Amino acid sequence: MLSQETLERYRRMTPGERLALTFEMIRENTPYLLAGNPDVVDRRFELLRRENDARNSRILAALAGLKSRG
């Protein structure tokens, strides 16, 4: 979990600053994401896809719940 100080720093950033930070993090982490033999990399990306799909499903379910209440 991020500290309150870190969260506040992120909230004060402009959208452009947050995007630049995102791109920097992607550049720094890409070599680690692609490291290993092709089977390992494929499994790693499959896990990321499953996690993203699950997160998106939860978001859509929450939005549907809000819509049905409104």
C-alpha cells in the first residue's frame, strides 16, 4: 500500500506528469518482463491478462451496480 504522502504527491501531479511517470516505469520494467525463456514469458503475460480481465470485470460489475441504483 502506498503511503498517504505518496498518494498526495501523485494527486498533485498533472495528467502529463503521471503519464510520463507511467512511461518511465514501463521502460524500466520491460527488460524484467521479457526475461526468461519464451514459455516463462508467455505464462507471465497470461497471468497479467487474467489479472487485468478480473480487474475489468470487477469495475464493470461495480458500475452496473451503480447504474441499477440510480
